[in-house]
Amino acid sequence: MSDFPWLSVLVAVPAVGALLVGLVPRRRGVLAKALGLAVSLLTLGLTIVVALLYRAGEGQFRLTEQYGWVERFGLYWSLGVDGVALALIALTAVVTPVVLVGGWDEAEPTGRSGKGFVFLVLVLEAMTLGAFAATDVLAFYILFEAMLVPMYLLIGSYGGPRRSYAAVKFLLYNLLGGLVMLAAVIGLYVQSATLRPDGGTFLLSELVGLPLSPQAQYWIFAGFMVAFAIKAPLWPFHSWLPDAAGEATPSTAAFLSGVMDKVGTFGMIHLCLPLFPQAARDLAPVIVTLAVVSILYGALVAIGQSDMIRLVAYASISHFGFIVLGIFALTSQGGAGATLYMVNHGLSTVALFLVVGFLVTRRGSRAIADFGGVQRPAPVLAGVLLVVALATLSLPGLATFVSEFLVLVGTFTRYPVAAVFAVLGIVLAAVYMLWMYQRVMTGPVRPTTEGMRDMRGREALALAPLLALLLVLGLYPKPLLDVINEGVAPTLSQVGVADPEPVQPATAEGASG
Amino acid sequence: MTALTRQVTEIQSPTIEYGLLAPMLVVFGAAVLGVLVEAFLPRRVRYPVQVVLSLGALAVALGMVVTLADRVEVAAEGSVAIDGPTLFIQGTVLALSLLSVLLFAERRVDPGGDAFASAASSLPGSEDERTLTAQRVQQTEVYPLVMFSIGGMLLFPASNDLLTMFVALEVLSFPLYLLCGMARRRRLLSQEAAVKYFLLGSFSSAFFIYGVALLYGYAGSVRLSDIDRAVSEQVGSEGLLLAGVALLTVGLLFKIAAVPFHAWTPDVYQGAPTPVTGFMAACTKIAAFGALLRVLYVGLGGLRLDWQPLLWAIAILTMVVGAVVALTQSDVKRMLAYSSIAHAGFVLTGMVVVEPAGISSVLFYLAAYGFATVGAFAVVSLVRDAGGEATHLSRWAGLAKRSPLVAGVFTLFLLAFAGIPLTSGFVGKLVVFLAAWQGGAWPLVLVAVLASAVAAFFYVRVIVLMYFSEPAPEGPTVAVPSPLTAAAIGLGALVTVGLGVAPAPLLTLAEQAAVFVR
Amino acid sequence: MQAYVPIIALAALAAGFAVFSIVAGALSGPKRYNRAKLESYECGIEPTPQAVGGGRFPVKYYLTAMLFIIFDIEIIFLYPWAVRFDSLGVFGLVEMVLFILTVFVAYAYVWRRGGLEWD
């Protein structure tokens, strides 16, 4: 049973599902959607199997499989999961059905069939799962780049009035990053060819621990980081996200920032740290600074937004800052917290995009000023928004609190100044989230919001699992955290850093943050 | 001076290895037969006979190339080299020619018939022309012409001496000059393209032959291996050699449309009938790259320290100018023309390093690029309005709503040009950049990466236009093609995806082919 | 670098000659405009006859010229073959027959397409 290629099957199921959806006649939109949902649930079931098998296995990477793809330059369809990858695979598998349910009739106003939407989401799911599971740098790169196309079509086909501008901006930003990364990938290969007796390779297992010169590490690390920082997105490479998320439909935006952008932060922890330990150590202060700027910048701009979706997008930029901060703090709490943060942010941001999307669909406007007193006609919707908003600002008891706390603790031991500034981000998060809630939900009922429908069955169905997970992971994060720690610990040892002694809060190193 | 003494000895009757030359002989034979068909068969049966004859000959020649695989020999007294690069390029050119001839034979998309003028000699807009069109007269001379051209393209990369190469260059060029001027629609533009191509092509041929003369003066022979020996022994005047090399490469770089010898490309690609444009953009370029490879690697390998810097500069210029100028284009054929210029730059990047990896990457890139190019031009020939093909980009707005399939296939080709993973274009770029970087040309790779990003912009712009713009009220229609064009597009798309997902077999083939006979 | 000096010198000479010719001609030449100056070829003989339709020569001239070239080229190849007939033997004979046949294909094409009819 252990030889069964579970991970390949996990990637293949949504891919084949997408093809089947593609074969459904255009008129049978409902059938396509139902089929897509069934496929995504099947993927979720497979993910549970994979998780159980992972628990039963041993080693850093488990469930490994490897098939030659283009062996002559070391390209392999090589898969394997560690704790970090497993957590993100689970996130993807959970979010995809939610997005499909949440975006059930989103395609209708554009006059297109829902079929295309389901098809593209499933293709994206397959590529994202593949990227998380890939242990060959080139295979990762191929999926990392290829997933731009379906997302581009999703934004451009189903979004708002300026969707084509947003889609092009999204694609060009990410393509530029991707091409820079391609150069870095090639550079890495050429380096490996000169350093290894048996020629160049793209296999992660072979590349980790390669004695690259510091010079080479800096340049190649920079090439990878540009791509990941654009994808994540990190200030100052962020400007595509508010446009893309703002113009895409809520469910597309949810998938984009909830799952797909995680590939960027995943790449940082999964590739940048173990491949270029010295560069990661030396350049960490720079990246930590950028992360803190992201946290504060995203939060401050979010406060100033008058458009709900853009507000959520800027909030995401702030949160991605936290994730990057945790990763480059290079401490075990920071790394574990950042990975947990990826999962939690995925859950909370998808929920937030969907709830806000439901509101926007009802009112036909994204401006916060067009709402007011919605809690009177739609109390359940208001309650859900409140819970999700609290999750976004990391209220203790909800999952996001654990991760944010870990990130801050992990950062503080190494970069106290950065941690202090990052804490400001939490305060600002409270401001933008609660203020938005207040302006939208409380106050007198406006004529325009009067009689607004409350949450419907389908919408509740989409959000219920997310809320449940946010609550469960908030109260009992241990199982997930254990898995994540298993993944983070070897990575940090590859970087060659130990956690700073907690009894010495003011080391010289700490002051440099 | 062995070459001089050889001249005064008694002339021996040469030995010709007909087996090795068979693919070329078949194609040339079919071309000659095609002329006879034109002369003696009644007009009504010429079309089916010509199409079957051309396709059959190409298929037979392709089969012969396949059976010749692994042969590394010189033929015809050393003037033709049959080796890996030759056979790989001949195979690619033949396969792409098959697709192109399918497009030539398309007669369903244009209400007037095929893509060619009823009689190239009738004055545009004249009474003659109207009569001929009304009688639905369709010429079939294009088939022998294109066969002659293909024959030249088969010989061009195989030429092992510069005179044979020159003859091949002329044989492939002359029919193309004619074919360019034969468009059924917008004939003045087409004729202008033909004249321009002819004039500039003649100049470049003159450069080429002048270069050959100087090199002969230097080495006392036009045989590439003799020139190589002369270079390594450093006989003769180096000025003669360098001037000869410069002039010779100008002639070759003209054919691959490298900057600064590219100025003809957009006008000619735009004016020529679209099937001819596709044929030129794919096959001519591939054959010319084959010849350039042979000249630089076999004949002038010893001189690489002199030509490498030059080629670096030309590669950078070609990539940058091609990508940047393409941004401003508003005609889809012109855009594809500049895109083909940029691609020439990418190929040159792989060529700069004188290593087998460079050769095999170039071979793979050419094949990948060729199929996408023929497919893309085939799609262009389908989007039409009352005036013929609707090539202005604004006319393509909202095409995906009218014909999702055609827009989807064109998107695939554009993504391949842009080098998105899981298409052939990505693998091509990857192998070329890998080879270049391994050869130490990493600054070139960085420029190429940035040029790719710029190039992606204009490919994406077309996709945006097709998918996200509202269709114009009186927009063009998408003609339903006959199975011929459909087959060409389908095969192009299939190869583009196939080479993107499973490139290993062709890569292996290209790697095995990367050995020149000397 | 040494080796490039002749090339640069040649390029400079070529450019210099072109510039010199034009400038010198413009400066030193007498400028007397009259009718003869405006004629084509400027050789004193009126270019006649004017082609019908303004400036176009009938394509027949070119056709005839090219037909001549077909046979001209053929002769160029036949002559050396005839001189070395013995040493080339059967091979030469066969190749020559093939060559002549190919040339006759072109001839047949021209004949069938009416290229030999003047009117």
C-alpha cells in the first residue's frame, strides 16, 4: 500500500475532474458545478487519507514518489510532503469546495456559464496541490508559473468592470517575478552542475546542503525571493493584489489570497531557507524590515479604504507581512507560527472575502458608505461577519490568535524592535476590522439596506466549515502544530540557526532588527 | 595549396550518394513534376493532383529522413553534409512544410477560393482581375514554387561548402519572393512586400557571395572544413578572413531576421499571403538557423573569440528590439513578425555558446517555435471580414465570444510564444537559457529573461482583447475551415502541448543530433 | 584589434568615396538646367517608344529575356561537358540528360502557357 502514488493521485483527481467538467455541455451548468463540487470533496477525502498516512510515516519528507520527466537535466515528477506542505495541502483541499459553494452563482451576472469557473478552479487546485507537494525545484517552478494562467482567466472573465486591467496587472507582475525566478532556477542548476560530481539537478533533496558560494547564494536567493515576494505579496511588490482581488469575484479573490498566494510564502520557507542558508541568515534583517513595513502599510491603507473588498485585500497584505516576518525570524516559534498563520489566514480570509462578497452581491456596491444598519434585516450575516472580523484581528480563542502570538514571540527573541512594531499591526487590525463592521452593520437602517436578505442555506453551508475550523484550531491547535513543527524543525536546522536564549532579551543580534 | 593543384588534375567523374540525398531529390523531383502538371494537365484536375503530389512527396521525404537518422557522412564529393543537425532540421522543415502545404490548399475560408491571386500577372483592380475572380480561376503554380523552396531549405542547412550554400539560399529564396506577391486580397500591399523582400534579399545574397569570395581568397577553398583548417593554421591575411566572415554572416542573419537586418520582416510578413507568411516564419527561419549553425560551428569554430562578441550584441539587440517594437504593433501579422524577430534573438542566445548543449537547445527551440508559428498563422487566416483577413488587432476584440475554440487555440500558441510552462515554448526557453548559462553567457540569459517579460506583455494584450473586450458590432467572422486547415492547427496545438508536457523524446533526439560531420 | 584595421579602413574609404563624390559633384559641377537635362539617361537620345499605359514596359520583353537565359545557362553547362566528355563517361551523360530534361520542363511550361506567342 505504501507504494501507491497517493500524492500523484491527489494532484490528478482535480485535474481529471477539470477535464470531465470541461466535457459537460455548456447548457448543463448545474451539472458541471455539482460534478466540480463532488471532485473537490473527493480530493478533500484523499487529503485526509494522505494526512493519516503522513502520521504513520517517518522522515522529513513522506509519501515520496519520483518519476523521470526529463531526466537528462534532472527534471523529475518528484513529490513528497513534510509538515508544512501537508498543512497547506489540507488548506487547499478544504478551501476549494468552500469556494465552489460560495461562488455557486457568481458567474451568472457576467452571462457566462458556471462551467468555466468550476473548470478553472479545479485546474488551479490541481496545480496548487502539485506545487505544495513538489520536491523538484523545476517542477515546482513549472506549476508555480502555470497556475498564473487559470487565475488570470478567472479574474479576467468573471470580475468587475476593470477586470481586464486587474487581470493583466496580476499576470504581468507575477510573470516578471516568475521569469526572474527562472533565471535563478537556471543559475542554481548550473551551480549544482559545477559542484556535484554527477552533474546538475533540480531535486530538492540533492540541492539542499550544496556548498554554494555566498555570492551565488545571494544572487539566486534574491531571484527566488523576488518571485515569492510578488506572489505573497510583500511591500513594495504588492500593488497588484488590491486590484486583482477588488476586480475579481469574491470567491476568486478568496482562492487567490487564501490559497494561491500561499505558494509564495510556502516557497520562502520550503525553498529559500534550506537552499540558501547563508543568504537567508544574512539577508533576514532586510526581509524582516520589509515584512514590518508590509504589516504597517497594509493595515494603515486598509483603514483608509472606502471599498470593502480592497480593505480586505490590504488587510491580507498586512497579514502576509506577519507570515514573512515569522519565516525570516528564523526561530522555531516563528516558523511554526508563520506556517500556522498561512493556514489560519487562508481560512479567515476566505471567510472574510465570501461574507463581504455576499454583502456586495446583495447591495450591488462595494462602498462601505452604501451600507449601514445591516444587522437589523440580516442578523445572521452580521454575526458571521463579526466572528470573521474578530478572527482577522486575532481574538484569543480563535485560530488566528495562536499563530499571530507564535509569530510575535518567535520574532521577539531575535528582533525585538520588529516585534514591537508588528504588534502595532494588531492594534491597527482592530481599527480597520471593527470600524468596517460598525459602519456596515450598526447604525440606523438605510433605505437601501432595508429588507436585505439574511444568510441563505448555500451561503451558510460554505461558511460553516471555515468557522468551525477557526474555532477548533483556536481552542486545540496542538495536532496541526505538531505536524507543522515536524516540518519546520529540519528546515531551521538546515539553515543552521538555533533559537536564541530566551533569558537574554537584549543581545547584540536582537538590536539589529 | 592543395586546392590549386586539384584544379589542374584530370577531372574525375564524381560519386554521388543518391541515398543520402534522396529526401532533397524527392522534393525537387516533385517540384519539377509539378511544373509539368501545370503545363499539361487541364486546369480542373491540377488542384487535386498538385496537392496530392506535394503532400505525398513531403511525406515520402520525411520518411526518408527518418530512415537516414544516425547517419553522419558527407555526400556529393563533400559538398553536402548529412549529419545530426542536418537531418533534425530537414525533418523539422519537412514536417512544418506538410502543415504549411495543408494551409496552402485551403479553399473554403475565402469566398474567392484559396489565399492566392487568380493570376499574379493581372493588374490589381483591373478588368482582367475581376473577370478571373468572377470565373473563380485559381492558380496552382504555388505548389511547385513552394516545393522548390522547400528543396532549397533542405539543402541549405546541409551545405558543406559555401557555394552549395549559396545555391541553396537562392533556390529557397526566389520562390518565396514570388509567393509573397501572390495574395488574393490587398494585392498592392502584397506586391510591395514581394518587391521589398526581393530587393533586400538580393542585397543580402550579394553580401553573402562577397563574403564567400573573400573567404575563398583567404582559405583557397569554399569547403567549410578547409576554411576551418585554414583558420586554425592561421594562413593568409586575417583582414580578408574577418571581412569575409562579417559579410557572410550578414547574409545569413538577414534570413533569420536578426536585428539590425530585420527591417524587411514586418512588411513582408504582413503583405504576404498568410499561409506563405507562416511557411516563411517557420521553415525559412529554421533552415537559415541550420545554415548559420553549420557555418559558425564547422567552418568558423576556430574563430569564435572573434564572432562571439558580435553575436552577443546581435542577440541582445534582436531580443530587445523585437520585444519592444512588438509592443506598439496594431496588426496581428506585424505583431507576430516582431515576435518572430524576438524569438530569433532567443535562439541566438543558445547559439552563442559553442557546445553541443547549445546546438541541441537551438534545434529543440526551432522545432517548438515552428509548430506554434504555423499554427498561429493558420488561426490568423481564419479570422475574416468582407475585405479578407481581419488582421487589425482591434478587430479581434471579443473573439472568444464568437468562437471560443479558435480563441482558445490562439491563446495556447501565444502562451507558448510567451514561454508559459506546460507549453513547448517554456521548454524551449529553458533549454536555451540553460545552455547559454552553462556556457557562461549568463548576462545574455538575464537580458533574455527581461525581454521575455516584455514580450509576454504583448502576447497577453491579445489574449485580453480576445477574452475580456466586448466584440465590435460588425466584427469579423471566424471562417469554418476545411479539414486541411483544421488538421494543421490541430497538429500545431497538439505538438505545442505535447512538447510542453513530455519534451523528453525530442530533447533526446536533439541531443543525439548535436554532432556535426566535418 | 590589429586585424580589424583594414576592415575599418575599407569602410572609411568606401564611405569617404561616396561622400566625396556627391559633395565634389555638387560643388564643382556646372549647373545649367535645360530640357535635355531632365530626360531619362541624359544621353541626348530620346528614349522611345513610350510604353503603352504610361511607364510600363510590356512584360513580354522580360519573358523573352528570361527564355534566353534558360538556354544560355544550358549552353554554359553543355560546353565544358563536351570538352571533358570522355573522362566523365556514362555518369556525365546521364547527369547531362537529366539536366537537359529539367531545362526542357521549364521550356515546356513556357510553351504550354503561351509564353512563346508574341501577341
